[in-house]
Amino acid sequence: MAAQPKYNALYHDDWAWSMAAMGATNEEIAEAMGISKRTILRWAKDHESFGKALAEGKGVSDAKVVRSLYQRATGYEYTETKKTVEYDKEGNIKPVKVEETKKFVPPDVTAQIFWLKNRQRQNWQDRPQDYLQGGGDNDTEVTIYLPDNGRDDSE
């Protein structure tokens, strides 16, 4: 079994940052570096610069996801580019035709719900326990009357 590499700030900090910024997990970073996840956690604790690099890299990838979730929740436009290559009778390439089309992705209700439940928990959190415990806004007692269907008649 090969010996685990020793921590080297000049080498491992940038590597950890770049992998974390691309969305890699601690397990994936450890595997790439040839060390255990436990070593990653220990290095992050024992070496301030490594821990900072790991946290900042994860912050970058998290920010990308937050931005994407926001765009899905609110809708967004993008430009789709289509390139068409055509050939003349002799087989020579004609100038490439480029067609750009603006497209719109409508807001996504699931993304909106997720966003609001996490960003404005006090206003959007599901609270089924309030209704079961009588803590809802409407504490009115409800009586249900069922029509006589003749099933309970004993003869």
C-alpha cells in the first residue's frame, strides 16, 4: 500500500478549492488526492488555509446552484444558436448559416415553493400540526351530518 501524501499548502489548497468550486464532495476530493475523507476533514481542521480553501470553493459552487434555482423560480431567457453547414455541387463548404432564436423558460412552481419555504420559512412552511392541534387560524368546530342510508337499520 502506498503512503498517503503529506499535506502541502501550496499544492493541496488550490486543488481542494478548484475541485470544491466545481461541485466535488469531500469524498470525491479525497479520492482524487489519494487520501481518505477522514484526512480531508482532519486537514481542514488542522490547516486553516486548507479549511478556508475548501469552504470558499464550496461557496462558489453553492452560489452557482442558488443562481440557477433563482432563475428556475423566476423564469429566464436564453439565446439558442443553430449552425447549419451546407455543401455546393463540388462538395465545398458554403458559408455556415447561423440562426439565433431567443427562448424563454417559464417560472417553475416547484422551484418557487422550494425557494420560499427556505427563504421565508415563517410565511411558507407547511404546518399540518397546527390544524391537528387546533392551532390554525379557524378554530371553529365542525359537525358532519350523514344522510340515513338504511344500513344501520336492524330488523
